[in-house]
Amino acid sequence: MSAEELIRPKARILLIEDEEKLAETLADYLGMNEYQVVCAFTGDRGLELFYDRMHELDLILLDIMLPDISGTEILKEIRKRSRVPVIMVTARDSVRDQLQNFENGADDYLTKPFRIGELRARIHAHLRREHREKHSTLNLDKIRIDLSAKTICVEDQPVRFTKSEYQICQYLAMNRGQVFSKEQIYEKVFSFSGESDSSTISTHVKNIRAKFQKLGVQPIATVWGIGYKWEQ
């Protein structure tokens, strides 16, 4: 498989940059390379909306020098909500600035002026890495499911599930948004018909919810009269 094939078409990039001409140039160039770019020209314009939709983004390009709030402060807010790759773009090139932003969760650092081809190469590399990681992990807002290790964490805190509880979570999470009856879940998880034992699923879901609730999340919703789904 080629490197180009590893990147999902129309990866979604948020560009936070107060120089509008530069932002438009970058958006046009990246748009021609199969990226979907949304621009924010100041630190606070519309960012509250983006904070609530971090799970929809694939990468963020973030300028440090903004007129109303520093990119460093925005980075801190992003990291409270998401693991999305963040490339800092700035005219400040001191080692101290770089170290500070790496400590705050930046993934990369590009100093102005830069060659646009170098920016594209770095975006390409980060999205390719994210694509590989998503084969073995599911990052769902605050919840991270490691499909290889068969573990679940909420904001990096492990949650101890039984094997059956984990399998139910994985099945619903991998098919998030879809509604499944207790019988369907039972048959998928335990590999045989669950017509007479579907009440087992109700008990498992109750235990799963109790464990998630302790950490302030509740991803499994009941669809009355039908079954359960993992909320998107």
C-alpha cells in the first residue's frame, strides 16, 4: 500500500491563524491535496464550537501569536479534550518556547517562514501515524479502547472490566450509533443464540455503566423497547 493510500481522503484540519492571507493560501494549497480545511482567524472566534467537536478533527495547525489569546493557552484547552495531533506554527523559534509547547502536548513545531511542501510532509506523516494507530485503538472522546491489549481507559485512567464486559463495550463501540437488541449482543459476544439468556446482557450493561459512571462518563444508551447503543 502506498503512503498516499494510508491517508483517508478529506482528512479534516483546523487552521488557527490570524494572518488571513496566509491562512487562505494554506487552506487553498492543502485543499488541493485532499484535505478539508476550516480556518479560525483569532483565538476565540468560534473556538468554543470547535472544542465541542474535537472528535471530528484529524489534525490542528495552531499559530502561537494570536491577538486575543496565546496558542499555548488554546493548546492546553485542546489537550483537556482530545489527543488530536497539533502542529504549532510560529515565528518564535527559541528552544524554550518549543520545549514549553511540547510539554503542553504539541506534536510538532514549525517555524515561520517555512516551505509549504515541508508543512504538507509533516501533516502527511502525522496523519499516516494516526491511521496506523486507529487500527489498534479507538479514541472516543474521553474513552480510549486498546483493541490489541483489550483494555479501556477514561482520560488515561484504566477501567477494570471483566472479559464479557469488555467484549460488550468493544462490540458497541466499534458499531457506535447502531442499536442492537440484547439477543443480538448476546449472540455476538457469546457466539450462540441468546433467546433465553439475554437478561445476562442487562446485568453486564448495568455493571459497565456503574464502572463508567465512577469516572464521569456514560457512553452506553438504552433505546427503549429495542436494546442498547454506544453514543457517538
